[in-house]
Amino acid sequence: MESDAGLDRRLERIEEIVRLLDSDSLGLDEALALFEEGVGHIRRAREVLARTELRVEELIGEEDEEVREFEPAGDGGGDDAEDG
């Protein structure tokens, strides 16, 4: 997984690309190349953030499972399958 520093550098580069594209000092080919680079950085940053979000959800889910192990059964602890 990409490190926080790697993601931070990627976001800084995206901001730099935006500033360059806003500057009106670029030719069409150069602007298009920068735009393409920026789109690539955005896609990779989204992937990193999505993986991070999934990991956080996994950790929260693991915590919820641990908490549920200690909850009372509520109906006397009987198994629903035995009730017929």
C-alpha cells in the first residue's frame, strides 16, 4: 500500500499541476500532458483512499464482532432451529 508520504506527494503534485494549468503559460501539448499526468495521480490517489477506507471498515467490523460476543442472548439463549 502507498505510504502517507507517497499520497501526500501525489496530492501536492496534483495541486502543482492545477496551478500550472491555470497559469495560461502552457502550450496545448504541454497542458494536455500535464492534464493526463494529473488524471493518473487522481486515479491512484482514489485507489489508495478506497483501500484505506476498506481497511478501516474491516477494523471497525472486527471490533463490532468482538463486542457482540459479550451481548446477552435476549431470549434465554435458545437456538431458533430447535424451536421448530
